[in-house]
Amino acid sequence: MTPTDYPWKALLADSIATAKALAAVLPVDSDAVARVIARYPMRINPYVLSLIQKRDGPLWRQAIPDLRELDDDLSVGPDPTQEAFQSPSPRVVHRYPDRVVFLVSDRCALYCRHCMRKRMVGRQRGVTEADIDAGIGYIRDCRAVREVILSGGDPFLLSDDRIGDILCRLRRISHVDVIRIHTRIPCVLPARVTGELAALLGGFHPLYVNIQFNHPDELTPEAEAACAQLADAGIALGSQTVLLKGINDDPATMMSLMRGLLKNRIRPYYLHHADPVAGTGHFRTGVDTGLAILRHLQGRISGMGIPRYMIDLPRGGGKVPVSPDYVRRERDGILLVRNYQDGLFDYPLPPKNN
């Protein structure tokens, strides 16, 4: 362990993982927490703990186990998007022709209660060297793959050397044009983003980092500094926010979050409708909620600040965008269009025989 590694690793080592430890610092029902984490592991590092200001606040809901995780009739199952059936290699998900998700880690700095991969994160097996070798081999042999998305778990919980090795091996594959990393580390363990890590990543362009920020309270000075280090290294940053009931499912909260992201050089990329994953049903909203938020953002924030609202279809159907309907009708070469203020306007079209 090098001196620069120690602070974030020490924070991670001090994480709360048992019901007894959590009950010693927060007013929770220890027996209820124990029941939940017997099925779905818990990890709350000291940084996240410091942000939990009040019971049932936005950080509390994302971090603290809830009995509703065990009594969920709103889900399709543990793997509704059928990642397991789209995995030609144990840690590779190949859903779309030109890109794959490479699950290089099964550990996170915070085990979010809404996680789409609750079925696998925080388990005991871990990602082996053989898993990584097999994944690299599949990507090398499948010439249709032009983009690789490193995910997990969280890739940034790997050591700098391990991250560098994986990136080097991917960069040697001639048909891989773009590498993306999906992480929550700048949000939930910003100390992990060191100058050394940013410099390492900056050597593998074109490289994109998408971060999950779900609430404006997560944009702390520490998180902003972590994102700045990455942006200063020339890394394009995006956000993949999850629409979560009781956390960010109102226009004002989402507006504040999107403005904060833009201020920190993070481009809002996706607003994910919460997947029907077992144990997460209490986080799910109706699609009308997401559409209302998009309608509110339109015209009140620049186009850069409006994410695409995405639904990941069950049974492996893939992601599809869902958008508000601004075109009301077409008649006699005129579109009737609604604007962001609900005003109606005629828009002339060219003749159809042009």
C-alpha cells in the first residue's frame, strides 16, 4: 500500500457492514436491518455516513436498508433485463451489436439500496483474473465491438495498477475505439479520485466517465473537487441519474441537480427510470413522473442540462428513450405544437411532394 492509496482504503475499511454497527450510530431497528442485509449486503463508508443528515432524507433512503426490500411485489425479478442471458463471457454483457458492458468489479463504496445489480454486488466470489482474461479475450475476438463500458460494482475500487492494466489491454485491441467507465465513486467516496488516478485515466483517451448523482446534496465540495480532477485531466464527464421515489421525483430537485452538474462540467446524459429489480420496488415511480420532470426542464435550462429519459425494457429489450409529446397533431400541412409553457403554436411544413 502506497501512502497515496491509504486515505481512501482506510475509509473503505471503516465502512459499516453490520446491523449492530449501524444501530450504534443511527436510530435504526437493528433486527430489521439484520433481516435485510442477510439477503442484500450493506456497506456505508464514513464519508456517506457524514452526509446522512436526517431520517428518510435523500442519502438515508439510498444507503439504509429498508424492510420493503424484502416485501416487493412491484418487481419482475432479480435480473429483469436478462443480463445473464446476454453474457457470452462470465463478466461481459453483450446486448447491442457494437458495444459491451465489462463487469470488472463486484464491490462498491456504497451498496445503494436501489441498485440494478442487487443480485450480485457485494457477494463473496469476487471477480477473478480468469474472468478478466476471458472478458478481454471475448472483446478481442468479437470485431463488431467498438465500445467497451467498464462497470460492476465499481471499477474505481480496483487499484490504479489494475485499472491501468485493463485499460492497456483494451487499448491494444484495434477495433475498440471508445472506453467508458461507469462509477459512483466521485459521489460516494471522492477521496478515491487522486491526482494519480486522474493522470492515469488521462493517458487512455478517448475515455469517458459517467457518474451516478441522484440528488443535489451529493454535490459536496469533496465530490466537486473529485470531478474537477477528472475534468482537468481532459476526461469527458457525464451523469446517469436514477429517478427515485421520495428522493428526486420532483421538478425542483431535478432542476437543482442538473444545474449543479453543468456547473461542475458534468453533462447530464441519462435519467434512468428505476428498473423493476427485486428489492427496489419502493423506489419506482410512474413514467408520467419522469415525463413531467422533462417538461419542466425544457426551456428552463439549456439543452445541455436535459438528460434523455430512458427505460430499460424487461426480457432484454434494451434501453429506449421516452419523451414528452410536444406535437399535438398535423393537419393541412400545419403542425400544432405545444411549447414548454403549454402554449400552442402552428408550425408550417413543406408540401409533401417536395
